[in-house]
Amino acid sequence: MDPVNRARAVLAAAMMSLAAAAPAPLLAAGYERPAPVVFVLGGTAIAAVAVTSAAHRLLRGLGPVAVPAGLPVALVALAALAAWSPGPVEEPLPAVVDAVLHSGARILTTAPHPPATVDLLAFPVLAVWLAGAIATVLSRDGRPLPALLPGTVLLCGAGALNPEAIEPGYRSAALLAVAAAGSLAWAPRAAPDTARAGFTLRVPAPAAGRARRGSLPRVAAAGAAVACAVTLPGAGAAVAAPRVLDGWPVRAEDPRRQNEAPGKPREVRNPLAYLSVWAAHPDVPLMTVSGPRTDLRWVALAEFTGPVWLPDSTYRPAGPVLPPAEVEPPRTRRTTVRVSVGDLPGDWVPVPGAATRVAGIAIGHDAVSGTLLSLDGPLTGRSYTAAGTVPDWRGWKGSKAAASGAGHGRYLRLPPGAPARLVDIARAAAGDGTAHRRASRIAEYLRDSYTFEPGALGGHGYAELTDLLVPPGRKGGGATSEQFASAFAVLARAAGLPSRVVVGFGAGSGGGERVIRTGDAVAWGEVYFEGLGWVPYDPNPRKRSASSPDPRPAERTGGEGTHRDDGADEAAGVGARRAGPPADGRGFTLLIVPPLLLLLLFLLVVPLLRLRGPRGTRRGGAPERILAAWTELLVAMRLAGLTVPASATPAEVSARLAERLPGTDPARLRRLAALVNAAGFGGPVTQDDAAFTSEGVDALATGLRRSCPLPRRLSWWWNPRAPFWSASSGPCLNKRNAVPES
């Protein structure tokens, strides 16, 4: 095999490895730690291509047999993987057998984002191995386009398995696009088998100089054009598309959920019932927290029966990494805390914001409310690490946000028996205006009209709210966070706003390791806005009753569940002090997509115009081909900074070229000038003369480019002025030299 084809074979093998490994980022997105999985699958793809290439060389004429020939090596790799990360079976060899038999089923039935054990990696490893092996055999048999099919099919399967992994999916698609461009541009050229046709054809080998000047540059230019055409849109999509699709209202269904058995309902006590008791005894420690100061969400309650609010009672087992929320607020910050639970009742797990990862305990997850439940019973005495995204609503005015009722009927439902007084108070308190303005007025009405009274009796149903609430403008009595959060949610529903109640804790007291006490517990209301998710509102009064000298929870914690602004158009959102105006991801898309498209057009159009100009006119008679080649040479001289006056004759141009390229044969330059004169003034020229001119122009253009400084060489094919020079320039002919030189 000659060096050129050998280099092509190596590059084609590299592209097949990349094509087989392209689905790795998307496949790895379904595991707890994606990075090691990407490394394992990438190494599998490289090993598959190397082993199959060796087997293909040994099994000449039996190419397809090379695919299963390498499977024993894949099984050895699985044995090593079993020793590194075992699954339910500890022994390596039995673990490999168990993984091969059950890996596919366990991937579909396990909790999302499991650890990368051999029983959950065997199926992806074998799939990547087969994709690399099949692609290698097809590529080595001279079928580069079908060789891309295994990696494409595997990428489609990975997309079906992890439909919500937007960014890893586009990274995988971009890698496959790069592999496709490279494999099509550098596929080895197989010589035609003429012996089977009954005759032998001798093809003379091209001269080394001509191959270097003609074949390789054209192949490189074609490869660069294909790479730009395929990879740049893929790279642009990988950057821009995830931000566009993050706001897309339609989400694909995770196939794992189709095989999940319904979670077992849990009989749990209403967490709101704790607040009145805890408000009367605010100094009892509940847990210690280390990490950034932030509030903790405990339980969301969406079902109102009339007497009580109830949390969702169905939780599905979840892995350490939790799926993202359906709608994420515009501005969030990621926070990780370490929680050591003391005498906290119940099984619910306090987390910062919307939880993204919980390690240290087995949890159940309610995807609708975001509430987490310990699957091992009460949390008392347990420790865990929780990470989440904490929303930031400071400065948010909500002027264009609309409260969503479509698909959220349960959050508007009020059971029968609501006193007419509650409906009248809701209408008077909310008033008119936007949804956010009405919700803010309801929260402001509760804060300004009542007092916080830690000794108030518990209860938060219709009866307690009827006794507590007075029409706006009057001064009501005292209650605790239990009643005010319930009052806000009920009044919001009566005003047509989808709402719910959330119970949580303030940041606590202390420095690096803070203590959260019963007085830090707080409840607030939330309203659902289209495209934003749940926006918190704090209805807890500023004023405390005279018989309550202890600080209220808001003053004790100053945390997310208690702070609000004092402006006329306050957001009243929980955690408003850390918020900011919502940033729309589409703005970033609008900023980055047009420049990428313009760059793509520039990189593609300018070389194409160069190729369609003088090179495209070389397919004519000998005079036309000679003049077109001469025009190309004049453009190359201008690109190299070698200018000649418009009155210069071909002989004078040749003299300038001899000065710039001193190693050029003077006889060839004189003949080139003579042929240009002959073609321009009707002299006799042949196709051989045209071929000589084209070959000479190619060599001179290459020499000019190599003689340029690095910036000119890099911009040679992308100088936007070159197409205009090609269109406007003609052969520099002068009547003083009208007679061709002999």
C-alpha cells in the first residue's frame, strides 16, 4: 500500500472510532457519573476498530467474519470492567454472564442516573463494540457511507433512552458529523478489480510532483469543504439548540417510566400541623447544615380537602442524580449542603431549591411536586448531601407573565363548602391587573392586616380561615405561618390563580455549621406561571403580637422562606433578596445563531466561488482553458501581494514571477507567456498546451502561496476579494507582444 492510501486507511480508522464513540456522551448522560462512562465507551470504540482491523487483514476475503472474531476481546474487557465496578454478582466471570444476560432489562427498569456498574454497562459496551466492528469492516471494504450507519443507529437508540439529555445529545450528533465528514473525505480508494471482467488494465502511476501538486491539494480542499458543510452546522446546533429546546413545551417520555411500577402510597402526617406547635417552642434543634446559607424546601402540598392540605403520597425510587424539573426558573444558582438530621419528624428530606442530587440515603421522588421522601424510614439520626438549584426572583416584576390554568386544574380546585366570605375577600384583596400583581396584593393584604402570634391554635381549613380572615382595610387577629400560607393559597385559588403551599426552613443560625431550630420552620404560598414554573410569595406578617417577645421566624432566619421586598411593585417572592431579572435563553440564541450562520456561509461560499470561477471554465477549448488558467494565476499573484500594472504583458508578468520564485524554470515561464499570447490573439494552441498551462499555473500558485507570510497563507482560500478579482480580471495582453514568442 502506498503512503497516501496508508494515511487514508489510518484516518478512516480514526473516523470509524469516532463514529462508534459518538453516542457515548448521550449514553453516559443516563448514569450518575457520566465522565467515566464516556471514557469506557470511547476506549471500547477504539479497541473494537483496532481489533477488527487486525482480524480483517488476517481473514482476507472473509471480511464479515472479522466482526464476531473480536468479540472474545470484548468479553475480556467486560471481565476487567466487572473487577473495577461490580454489580449484584461479585465474582468477575459470573458477573460478566449475569451482565450480558440482564443488562438491557436492568437499564430500562432501574432508577434514573444509577451508578456505572458492569450489569448496567454491558449492553452499551457491547453495542459500541459491534458498531465499531461493523463500521470497520464496511469501511475497509470500500463502503464509507454505509459504515456510518451503525453509529447512527446507536445514536438514535441513545436518544430514545435519554430523551431529556439535550446538550449531551447535540454533542454526540456533532461528533458523528465530524466522523462522517472525515470518513467521506479520507476514505481509502480501492482500485477496481478488472481481473474479474476478463482483462487486465495497466494504470501508470502519476509523477510524484504532479500527485503532490494536483491530487493532495484538491483532496484537502474537498475534505475541508465537506468538513465545513457537515461539522459547522453540527457545532452550531450543539451550542444553540440546547438553549432553544430548554424552553420547548413538548418533552419526550423517558422509556424507563413505562416499566416502572406505581410507587407505593405513603401514609404521612400533614407537615403544616407542626408549624403552630413549633412556633410556640421555637428553640428546639432539628438539624445542622453546613455549606452556603440557603433555605431548605421540605414538602409541597397541592391537595386541599377543605379541612386540611395534603402532600402528594406517591413516590418512585430514585437514584442519587434526579431528573431536572419540567420548567426551570430563569435565574438559578447551584447550591450543595451537608445535612445532619436530629429530631426532625417524618420521612421528608429537606433540600435546597429544586433537588438535583442527593447522596447518603435512599430516596423516593415525586416528580410533580419535587418533594423527596426517605425510603428507609424516618430521617432522625441520618446524614446526607443534597445539591439543588435555588431560584432567584429579585427585581422580577412579572408584567408579562401569565398564570397558567391549562393542565393545572388541581391547583385551582376548591372543595365544596367554601364560605362566600372567602371568595369576597379574595376578590377584594386581589383586585385587577396582571396575575403577579394580584398574587402580590393577596400576600400584601395578609402581611399588613394581621399579626404573627406563636401561641395561636393549629388548623388551616375552611373553619379556621373563616374565623381568621377579615375584609381588606380592617385589622385581623393573629395566627402562625400555618394559617397564613393556607390563607394565601385558598384566596389565590378563589381569585383564579393556580396555587399550592410549601413548607420549609430558613437558613438557621450560626457560621459554617448552622443549627436549624423549630422557629426556623416556615410555610409560604406559590403560584404557577407559564414558562416560569412556581413563583413563591411570602404572606407571613411583619408584626408580632405583644405577648410574643421571641423573634418571629422571619427575623430569626432572614432566609428564602421569609424575605420580601418593600417596594410598591414588590415580587413578594420567597428568596427575593437573591433574585434578579429573568434571563431568557432565547436571547443568547438570537445572539449566537446569526453569527454562526454568517460564518458558515462565508467559509463555504468564498471557496465555492473560487472553484466555480476560473477552474470551472477550464472545461472548454484550448484557448479558453489557457486564458482561464492565466486569470487564476493573476488572482494568485494579487493574493500573494505581488501586484502588476494593468498594462503589463504576459512576458512582464512572467519576469515578476521569476523574481518572486527564483527557483522557477525560465524556459517554462517563457513558454507559458507565449501560450497566453497565442490564446489571446488567435494563435495556434492545442489541448496539450492547455494542459501544460494548467499544470504550470498550479505549480506557480502553490509556490506563491508558500512564499507568503503565515497570515496570507491561512486566509488564501477565504479572501473575499478573490472571487471579484476572478470575475473582473482578464488576461494581461499588450499589442506590443501580439506575436507569440518562439
